[in-house]
Amino acid sequence: MKIMIIEDDKVIRQELKKQLEMWGYEIVLVEDFYQIMQDFHQSDPHLILLDINLPSFNGYHWCQEIRKESQVPILFISSRTDNLDQIMAMQMGGDDFVQKPFDIPVLIAKIQAVLRRTYDFANQVSEVFSIDANKLDLRQATLSNPEGTVELTQTEMLILHSLFSHPNQFVSRDELIEACWQGDHYIDENTLSVNISRLRKKMREIGLEGFLETKKNVGYRLVEGER
């Protein structure tokens, strides 16, 4: 597996490279922070570690640029501790967030969890799920209907996979967290809420206002029929 590190602190960058190579990962370091997309195209990584504070444009910008053409897992690493920064990272398309200074074992655990749920899941399934005229394509990571198509991050796809598998039935928060993060004890409690919010926004783009229903203390479901 190839990991691309976008971190402007040379000491942290080199230490990450050293530690991750010890775990058997192939590492690509970004050295020119004005050529990030070129490096991304050339390296075609399986996962990206992305700092928020960078020269020129910040990590949020580069996450959005990458998301325009790829759903590669993106794990933010940052010294920012405000919950709003974490929420922003997820809303921009990030899959997870790790605060600096971080413990290498925690970072490795998160990397392994993201890679596992991304690539193991992709290799196990090939179905297209449907509710009414709405189709979830697990291979293409898209949600579509006659009004259009939206691309999904891996976490959004896992959420929808659980919900499409149980139409009109509520799926609890705990069940969704387990489906998406497979027992990763380092997941922040806001992570699911942020992903649900991001998913609702994408649904609205293709006319699916009200398709995803929330019931307090029960969970979430997709509603069949006219809305």
C-alpha cells in the first residue's frame, strides 16, 4: 500500500516516513507544496495523510481539489484542536482526523482501519442497491437517480450500504459506527454526525430531501415512496 504524506514540517514528515516504512508501507513525500496535484497524479496513492496548515493553500483546499477526481481515503493530521476544525475536515471530504502530537500506534491503527474498510470492502461487493429510482453503486461509489449522480466518500458509501440494506428500517448509530469503523476505538463521537450531514447535502443536490430520516435515540433510515 502506498501512502502520500502532505506535511510541511520536515521533521514530522521524515519521522512519519520512517515509522510507516517500518510497517511495510510505501511512502511518497510531497516536497513542493505548489505541485501537490501533480505529485498526486504521478504517485496514485492508496491513502493520503494531509496537514491543514500548509504553504500557499491549506489542507482543506487540497482535499477539495482531490475530491473533484478521486475518492482516495484522506486522513487529516493537524495540531488544531478545535472541534470546528475537525468538522470542517470531514465536511471537505476527509475520512478521519488525528490531532498532533499523536501516538504512532494510534495513527497506525487509524491508517489500518481506513485502508481495511476501503479496500477490503471494495473487493467483497459488486452489487447495485436500489430504493425506488435511487441507486447505490458500490463499485462506482455513487448515488444516482433520474435527477443526477453524486460521488460518495468511502464512509458515506458504507453508511448508505447499511441503510439501503434495511429500507424503511431504522439503523442505530452504534450499528452505523460499527459498519463504518469496525470497532475503531479512536473514532470521535462527532464523526458519524458530520458524515450524515455531508450525506444529506449531497442528497439534496439530486432532489432527495427527506430521503434520509432521523429519529432521536433510535437511528436513521431511508424512506421508500413519495416524499
